[in-house]
Amino acid sequence: MTLKTTVTNIVSPAEITESAENGAYIHGFFLQGAAWEMGRGQEQGNLTEMQPKILMPEMPVVHVTSINRKDQVSDGYYDCPVYVTRGHPK
């Protein structure tokens, strides 16, 4: 088994009214050195150049599910490390 993450087009976790049918919705991720461009409609967003003076933009809500490792597709995806810190300095 491995985790599959899908970045949603939902900015605020308050917009989610029900639990995920499979997996879980998570929030609180921030980017460094990049930005996230939201998708339109059902189209998924993508990483983009960081915006001036926005050092740590917050990611939209992420949907995490588990899949069989043999079903994992890696072509066209960015394998991104995630780090746990004490929190975002506001």
C-alpha cells in the first residue's frame, strides 16, 4: 500500500461539509519556493513560480487515499517531500 494525494480546488476546509467517502481530507500544508495555481472546474491545479513577497503560500485542501503500490502512477507526477515543523509563522 502507498498514499495517493490529490490537491482539490477547495481553498477553505470550512467548505467541506462531509467526510471523504474514501481516505481523508487534510489541510495546513504550505509551499516554499513555489506557488499553487488553482484549477478551473474539475481541472486540477498545478505548481507554478512563486509570487513576489509571498514566501509560504498555503495549499488548498488535499484528499489522501491509499492505493496498491502496483497501481501507483509516477509518470507526470512530482515526488514531493513533506516536512513537519512547529507551525507557520504568521
